[in-house]
Amino acid sequence: MVLPKKVKSNSMLVSNEYNFVVSSLDNQTIFPKRPPLFKYPLFPKSFNFNKLEEKKTLIDILSFHAKTKPNKTAFIFLNEKGEEQSKLTYKELHTKAKIIGTYIQENNFHHVPILLLHPPGIEFIIDFFGCIYGGAIAVPLFPPKQNAKQNRIKTIIKDTNAIIGFTTESIKNQHYKDSSLYSELEEIKLLSVQNLDPKLEKKWKKPNVTAGDTAFIQFTSGSTSDPKGVINSHHNIITNQHMIKCAGQTSGKTRICGWAPHYHDMGIIANILHPIYIGGFSILMSPTAFIRNPFIWLKTISDYQIDYSGGPNFSYELCTNKIAKEKLETLNLSSWKIAFNGAEPIKAETLTNFSKKFKECNFSFDAFCPLFGLAETTCFATSAPCDQSPVLLPVDKHELATNTIKPPKNSKDELILVGCGKSWNQQKIKIVNPDSLTENPKNIVGEIWVQGPNVCKGYWNKPALTDLTFKATLKNEDGHFLRTGDLGFFNDNNDLFVTGRIKDMIIIHGKNIYPHDIENQIESIAKEIKLGGCIIFEYQSNGTQKLATAIEIERVHVKSFNQEKLSQKIIQAIFHEYGFSINDIIYIKPMSLPKTSSSKKQRQLCKQHFINNSLNVVTSKITKKIPKKNNHIPLTATEEIISNILKNLLNIPAVSLSSKLEYLGGNSLIMMQIIAEIQDQFGIELNPSELFSENVTMKGLCQRIDQKQDELIKQLTLLNTQTSSLELTY
């Protein structure tokens, strides 16, 4: 079979499961084809960037739009039901930013980091630009949680030497009413700056900010002990925004929609700063609203005729799996020209399944825009031009394991990879052999190195790590490169394919997790675990990403340690810290953890031993094992329903009534899906704390649901009695 030009590469085979998709692209009967947005060259003579390119800082850009389009709506924020909650015009944002900027200047907070601790909403955007207008350094972080130990925030406060943080009035009042609610914030002064004296606007003086100055610090999703703050200068941001503009052909007419957290690089760069850069319009919603009801995202795209929106791969899977067929007739996705997909591994089947389901809503397969990027490149690095379909490349999975790209010998050996496009503007990307530090030829996997004005300065207050990561050099070549930690290759058409990560990084729902961070925490949990004796790695099982850890037990404790208690300690600690569970815990004998002669951990070799069942095992704890038969039979209708929900969402064969929910696995996304399913099935409101508090069992959850339903029935009965006694007025 011959692949169409838009998806073929190297005349490789395509498996039967993709024949439908590829053939439909050939005859254009399955996925509606949109007309090309532009013809080469990318920038015709009539297309003028000069006015925008003259702007050197974010202050210049926002001031320009506030002057030229003052009354244009810049942002709309939607509530949990998808209804408009608040709006903000360019002039309003400019004015409020000047007021806060003056406050910062008068209190000598300029040039210092200011923590931004906000729930999703317009207030974050105002405070962010207030920091910029005051000449301070914004530090976007997740909102603090009540009565939760969050060492990560304490570490960031220490790392940045921050003395103040901006937040909402409600969080500030709660904090000062009872400081124990947010104990991690005791070391800073928490302020709400939304209701300052409007007269401060007249006193604002434009700070002496240059393009090379730091605008904000983007902390990566590392551990509590060692989060890494990426330094973003105004120049980094603006050059990266120009790359996005060129790749997506966005303009002031572009309508953007997003739900990614504002403290995530995708959320702030794509959904907040990009509309500001182009003078466009953006509709925002909270991540919780999307996860609970993904239909809100697509409904917003349909109702507001959004043309630019996207998210990690799992967001498209969630829409495909959760949105009911009867709701599709209310959607019209024909306006959606760029559906970007990034921040975690991109699956070809996700693109095809989403396209098939929403074809009747006028969604086009061509709208998909797979991309590659990371916080260290400001956010965006590569994508295809917006008029090019995703490139699906069949490769031999066995050859791929040896870092070589070849056509599959048969459908059994086939793996479909998704291309992430090309580099843009002045940025350069090299595929490098990490051992020889030389550039690899095409179709040979190596580490992805990036060079360009969008590559950030380094990590805040971490000079040694900055030199190691941002100042890599090729053998016999000049110039510094960023080592991304990602593995990939260029095909014959210069499309970038990301194949995985070097052993020091795991990606879970768009978050980069460094294995040594989790390993260090596990090793500190109990004396039975040997220091330096833990390896964590990810693997695929039935198309599902899973995590496993091999733990070396100290020789004196091999015969006496309590496997069940130690496993529960590990699972609970990692779940509470990171929001996901480890699927498999394998305890191995002393001196059997795979290491090099210099005592470096060999994670990939350990993973291979695990897959081949060749680890020198003491015993193992598979967290999703099948309970005893007499313990998992549901006893009531509620237990039957909850059992099915947990089995389906956690991908487990059975669940015990005595099972503690926090030990069953999953992550924060799955938690929200479980809550949403329970609310749909039983018509009751349930908080995450009721579901995943310590020691909550499945039986206890079912009892809580029955109790809430009984209370609801009593309220409805009382209401019915009261209304039936009222006299009619007509």
C-alpha cells in the first residue's frame, strides 16, 4: 500500500489498524479537509511584523495593544459550568498592571522574585503583569492547599529568597486568620493587591527593563527537595512567541482557548502570553473544570468559534472516552484550525480515535499539530507548518530498541511514531550521540540538543546544573547547546520524532519527573532500604504507562522486613507527594541492583531485567494484584457500581471491599474521573478528601455514598411536603 504524501516516509508498512485512517486521508472521505491557511513563502510582502518586532519587552507589547485596541476583550474566564465568570480588556489589564507596578516600586519590591499563589482565574494574569510592570520577577506557582505539607513551596521560597507572595483576598484572609492552614507560607508576607488605590496608576514609571532581564521564573515539576527554576528573559519569551506565531500563522484575529494550569509552561506561554503577544483573544477555564467534564472544553471551542487550542495527549483521550455520543450533535468544531498536542508522549492512536469520533462535529484530522518543547526552550521548540497533516511513521520496534530507524518487517514488529515537525526561525536542533558528543545522521536516535534565542539563561541559583544542562558543546564545534534529556531522530524529510527520554526523566501527564528525586525519597522512608539502593522506571503494559521500582534491602533486614507495611509506606508517601502511585514494587537481594563500575545506577538495564523477569528478587509487591475471591464480591448495589468504576478507571481485574483507595494506584487525573463518575451515577457531591483521605476503604466509601443519598432523599421528601401544602395562585 502506498501512503499519501502527507503521512508517508521511507515507504514503510502500515498496520491494519491504521489502514482505515491512511486510506481515508487518501480519498478525503473520513476526515474533512480544510483549505491551506497560507502558501509558501511563509511571509508574503503584505505581511508586516515590524511594529510587533520593535517591542523588546512584555511591557512594550501590552502597552502597544492597550493603546491600539483598548476596549478589545483579551481574556474571558469560565466557571466550573462553562459560564462566563469574568472578563478583562487590554486597557483594563494595562491599567491594573500599572497600579500594582507602582505599589511594587514604592515598596522596593522591584528586581526581586514575587511568588504568585493563585487558583485559576483573571487575578493571576493581573498580578503577573503587575510584577512585570513593577520591574519584579514573577514566580508562578500552584495555589497552596489547606492543611497540606508542601515542602516544595518552602524549598522554592528558600531558593529564590522571596519575601512576599501575591494571592487572592480569600486565601490571604484565611492565612492570617489561621496561619496553620498554610504553614508553608509562614516565611513570606502574603498580599492581595487587587484593590489598591486607583490613583497609583498616575504615579507609575516605566521600569528600566531590558530585553535580557528576567521576566519570570518557571519552576519545573521536580521533587520537593530540588525544584528547578528556569529563568525566562523578555527576549526568550518574545522570540519564542514569534516562533509560535510563524508556525501557527496566528494574528490579532486568532481566538484561543485553554485549560492548562497557569503555573505550567503550556498554560502561561500558549494560553496567556501568546494572545497578549499577537493582540488576540483567549478563553480560559480551570483544569478541574476540564477534567470533571471535558465536554466543556469542546463546547467552548464550538460556541466561541475557537481556532487555536490544545493540550497534552491525555486530554484528547479523555474527550474520546468521556464525551457521550448524544452530545456530539451540539458541537461544531469546524473553526478549530490548530489542535496542538504536546507536553507528553503523543500516540498515533489518540489522534486517529479522536478524529473518528468527532468527524461528525466537523473536526479535521489535519487540524492536529503535534509539537515538541520544554520549559528550558521557554516552551515551544518544533511543530509542522499549520497546513501540514500529522506525519505518522511506521518503524520496526526491535530496530528502534537499538536506536536505529528502519521499516517494519511485518505488522507484528510495527510501531507508529508521530512526527513533531521542524525547528523554526533562528533555533537549531541537533541529534547527538551522548557518549561521543557528535551529531548523529538521520534515522539514528540520539539526544535532542537545542540552540537559539528562545533557549533560557539557565536554572535560578543553580550554576553547576546550568553549566551541565545549558552549556553542552559538540565535539570539534563551537557554541553552547541545551541538553533536553529527550531522545529522538530526524527522518529523511527533517521531521523531528521524539522516541523517549534519557534515563533521568519520566513524563506523567505533561510533568517531567526526575527518577532520582523519587528514588531519594523512597530510600529515606525506612532503614531496611539501602541508601542508593532504589531504581524507578516506567514501562508500557497493554498500552498503559506504568511505574515500577526495584529496591535493594539491607542484608541484615532481608529475612525480617515486613513487605506489606513497607510497601504501604512507599505507596502512601509517593502518592501524597506527587499525586500518582507506583504500580509495581520489587524487593531485590543485596548487591544485585544494576550499577556501573563507578556505581552509577543503570535504570534501563534494571528495566530490561524486570521485563525479562531476571531480577534477583527477594519478594515483590504488585500493587494491583487480584484480591482473594471471597473479599471482592460486591454485597450491595452501591458496591457493585463502585467496584465497576474502580476496575475500569484503574485498569485492575478486581477490588477488595477492604482495599484502601489510596493504594489502588492512579493519579490526580484518574481521581477526578472517579469523582465525576460517582457524581453522575449517584447524583451527589463528593470532595477529593472524602475519596482519598488516609485509610478510606472501598466499603467506607460506599457507606458514605449511601449516607449522602439518604440525606438527599430526606431533603427532597421534606421539600415535597412543604410545596404540596402551598395554595395555588392561579
